[in-house]
Amino acid sequence: MSKAILTAILISAIALWPPLAARTQQEPATVPAERVLIDAYDAAHVNGLVFITGQQNAIEQNCFGLRFIVSRAGNAESSPRKFELGRHAPDGSFASVSWQPEFDPKTTVTLRWSRAGKQLVVGQLTASATVQLMAETYRPWADSRDGLAWAAYHEQPDRRTILGEQVHNQKIKAPLNRFLLRTDKAGLAKDSESAKNGDQAQASRGALVFELNPTAPLGFVAVVGEDFDAMERDADKQLSQPVAGLLDKAEKTYEAIGTESGGALGNSLDAITRATMWNRFYSFGQRYEYVAGHRHSGVGLRGDVLSWDSLLMSSLTGLADGESATASLRILFSAQTPDGRIPLRRFWQTEPNGEPPVLAGRSMPPLGALAALKVYLATQDLSFLAWAYPRLQQWNDWWHANRGDGRRWRDGNRDGLLEHGFDPELEVGDLGLRSLTNPNKQQRALTEAALPTSEARFNDLAHTLELSPVALNSLYALDTELMIQISREIGLTAEADRWQRRLDEIKQLVNEHLWSEEDGLFLDRHWDGKFSNRRAPDLLLPLIAGIPEPARAKLMLESLRDWKKQVAEPSAEQPALSYLLYLGLKRYGFAAEATELARHNLKMVEKHSLSSALSVHQPSLAPLLYLPAIEEVLATDPWFGLTFGNQNATDDARIERVKLAGASLDIIIGPKRTIIRRDGKVELEFEAPVRLRTYRSNDRALACVVETKTEVRAIIPAAEGKKITASVDDKVLGSTSPGAAASFKIKEGSHKLLVVK
């Protein structure tokens, strides 16, 4: 009878678990009616801030810009080209950035700022040598917003204050449509000529000029609101305290509560947070923040491009700020063209030089489902997953869809395998097409490959290369497989069978037509049936899609013996390829090889200083080098859900205060322990290295699959006034007395664990 009661308790706990599936697709969550976004959203100005306020309607948004320009002896630099990204809290509670002006690379200017409330920022600028500093208010992206947000700025006689106001539409006034900048000291008096010029430009800009030197920093407060008197009181209250002290306190608070890593991981998570939060921009039309792969500052440089690397970068962003990761994918998928593809590149803030603002004739590689699923596992935002599903479905269908003349978009020879291509008329038009040679079109088609691939002739009729690449077909198979999981997760179980049929077909085609028995390897294949003689690590990507049988998978690693050496060679694509290979190795149980790859990547990035690793001169995917090492400790695994730990741990490593699925989690691993803390409290501990898959927990219960190489003791800390009941492989072990801890052993192998408190 007691066993039956315990089983009933366990079943009740599962029944109370928050549901993972939705029965109907939902619309995306609406943007809050009134919000205040503050960050360095202007891609050209890491040396400033942009304030976004107002309603969710684009017409009713307010936009104010503030930038700090340094100069000396007539040499001015409005947009730094060389800078170092400091700490950046996702919520803006603290941020720091330094730059060296081109006119004097030995001088360093540092901007620190902190959101001291919903509507207010306090900040300070310091310099290592004497420079002139101009605090300028301006209209961000004024040439790309069709005049919808027109701010007017007015310098005040005290030379400490600039007032700003949105005047674009007096009939529809969005909330918080006024802006105030106040400094902690008066600026320099302007000469008559500059004052005259300032009056002429006052409608679009306001400026205060100061001398900045090592002993004379500049403090400031910037605030948005509706009542200038109230805004002035708020600013003066902040400036009545030493600004440096306020910022020091904000920095220490962020250090105490922010996500961090340690041990073998070093400061990997801090590096990821910097790389993602400092690359966070804003789409005025879409009304979302988004994270790009890199930040190229400098007027005229385009640092806001969203390209295929942004799909993988979303996995990084999810560890730093789940909301930004979700918003970034919304921006990407919203760029879908009417035919269904997600364009290879798109520029949201400014149009590029020398190419169209949207590369609509080429597609990103099919990594959308992987990105969406990993971000969902980090956020549990089911509404986003349901919103993304039809867009991902249309994109997956596009590759084989009829382009309107009976031919498929990317199956040029109609054999079921995909090729990379280029549709020139969609980018340069029919007239521009006349000026393109076959080599021109071939090179553009090769850019669609993203990862390295064999070269082949461009087929003008098919619009594709005459080559079926292993990497593309493997990623397409992966995308199709993960669509099965997504459809089930949102409750569209009937769709799963259709996806499964498509997956079985592509896997069969790859195994039959791209496998070379002689080489013991999958190889790119030309349309004439000949295999390419190229041997490169991307030929191992069938592992990520589960395409080869285990015997073939082992043979692949043996046949491509120098794959480790090749993947270690620095290149723009190396971080992405390395990460995808890592996932494939883990999937097939090549744990030692995966761990070795993760450690190598971490050593590679550690050869540089943190600032160098995040430099504008590094490849945009460089921060992705951190991810395999982090996923040795914590992973949003597309096949096994939230996953913690590593059976092969030989060094201590920890991740603390990472925000996942609505909780703050700590994961501590090592050769003698695995500890999971939830919201600061230990909820599960093992006296050995283990791997925990499909991990889910709340205040009442936790469930996971435990993988261990040896018999291991599990410890569940006491819960005040509560009994603890544990089940292993559906066998109830028993219950503790109220308020007592639980301890039991789990045998070698893989076992289901369920604990109810």
C-alpha cells in the first residue's frame, strides 16, 4: 500500500508540472505599451547611448541620441574605430567601454554608465591625457526612419544642460517624449562663430564642450520623461552624490549578482556577455533589440549586419540575455522574403556600400531550427517557438519548392540533393544580370555556402552550382529533424510524420550518393557523378544530423585523420564549424574527442587578452569559440534538453547565476563532484562527475536522466517541513521524514531520476 501511495505522489507531481506543449499556435507577445530601452544601439557610436521610449506603434516611438566626441588641436573623432569592450550587464545596471582616438592612440578615454532607474542613466567620462570632449545630442539614424521621430534639442545658458523634445507629431504624443542631459560642471564658453553655427544646427543637435584630463572627469545624468521640472529634480538628486562612487557601487553590485564562470572555464561567460550585449542594436521599424555578430564602429562602417552567423550567435546570447536572443531571431525571421528564404545578409540601420541592403538572391544556411530550439530551451518562451514555426516551415520548404518555372530553388538537377545557388535577378535585376559573368555568379553562389565547400561551375539555367555538398545537405537534414521536435513541442503532432518522411528521404540520399566506400568518408559530389578530391572537416557534418550508422561514423574519424589539425587552423569560419562538429561528436558519443575540441578552442581564445578576443578586428564568430567549453558544463541540447555536467570532468569548473527557464542556476562540476543550485540553494549533488540530461526542476520536484560511469551517491538537501521522495527508473526508493535530507546510490549507466518534495 505504501508503494502505491508513493507512486501516486510522484504521478501527481508530474501532473502539476508546467506543460511543455501548446495545442494551438500563438501570436508573438506584444511589445509593452510603454517601455524605455537604453543602450549603445547606434552601430556607429559605441561612445554613446540611444534612448527609445513610447508606444509599440512605430509612429509613436521617441528616439534620443547622446554621443561623446573627443578632439585635440582640431583633430576630432566622432566614432571610435579602436575600442575595448568592458563589462556590460544585460539590464544596463552597469557598462564600461574604452577607446583610443586615432589622432593619439596612446590616449584612452573611458565611458562608464549605469541605469539608475527606468528612465535615468548616470555616467562618467575619464581620460588618460588632456583632450577636448563634446557631449552631443543628436538624431540617431535620421536618414533611415522617414522622419517619423524628429527630436529638437536646445542648449541651456548654464552650459550644463541640454533639453530635447520629440516634435514629429503633436497630435499623437507618445509617453516619455522629452529628454534632459545635465553634467556635473559647466562647459567651456563657445566663441561667437561656433555659437552661430550651433544656433543653425540646434534643431537637430545640441552640444556642450569640456576639457577632460586625468584629474578632471566629467559626470552626467541623462533622463527621459514628460515634465522637465521633475526630470531636473531627478538629475540634480543623482548629481548631488559623487558620480564615481555611484558607478563603483553599480559595478560591484553587478559583479556580485551577474552571471559568471570560473575554474577551467575562466571568464568565458563574462566574455560572452560582453560580446553579445555590446553588439546589441535596435531596429526602429521592427521595434526590437537585436544582437549582431560583431560591432564595426566608425562612421561609414556597417556594424549592424545580420547574417547567418547571427543564428549561431543567438545560442550565445541566450546564455547572457534570453529576451535579446529571442528578439534577435524575431528580427532575422521577420526578414523572410516572399519566396520563403531567409536572405544571406540584411542591414537594418544603414544601407551598405557596394551591395544591396538585402542579399535576397541567396539564403542563409539552414540553421534556423537549431537556433530557435536552443533559444527556446534557455527561455521556455513557447509563444516565440509557435511564432517561429510557420516561418521555419516555409524556409525549410523553400529549398525544394518550385520557383515558378518548374525548377526547384536549390535542387538544380532534381536528384533530391541540394546545391548552393544564386538568383541574380533578385539582387541586381534583369539589367544587372547582363553584366555578370559565370565566374561572378559562381563566386556569389559560393558565399551562400558560408562554410568551406568544393568549387564547381555555376549552372545558369538552374541558378545553382553543379555540385551537391555534404555540409549543406547535412545541415538541411538537421533542420528537418529539429522541425520534428519543434512541431511536437508546440502540439502539432500530426506535422511530425511529414517531417519524419522528409528526414528519412534526405538521410537516405546522402548515404547512397555522397558516401565514398573507397575513401570511408562522405564527399562533395559533382553532377557528373565524380567525387570532389577536397578533404576538410566539414565533411564530418553528417554526424550532427545523425546520418551515418555508428560503424560509418567511427570510420569517418579514422579516414579524415588530420581533421583536428585542420579545424584548429584560424579562419573566419573556424568557430562555427568547430561548434557544429562539437555537437556532432557529442551526439555520436565521441565524448573524448568533443572534450578535446572544447579545450583546444578555449586555449586558442585564451592566447589573446579578453579585449583582443572581442576586438573589432577579430572574426565575428570568434566568441563562439567559448561555447563548446561552456557546453561541457551546461548545454541547451537540441536532443536532450537542458543538460548539466560531464562524465569526463578532470578539472573543476563552475557557472554561476545563469538565467535559464526562469531560474538562476549554478552548476559546479569536477572529478569528485557535480552540484546543481537553483536560486542560490543546492537542489541536487553527486559525489562524482555525472551528466544530467533533460533536466527540469521547480520548488516541488526535479526530474532528469543521470549518466554515470561508476556507481555514485546522490544527495538531496533537506527541505524544511517537507518529505523527500525519490524514484530511479520508475522504482520508488522511499521517503524521508519531514525536514530530513535524502541520500541514495545510482548504479553505473543511464537512469531516470525523479524527486518530489
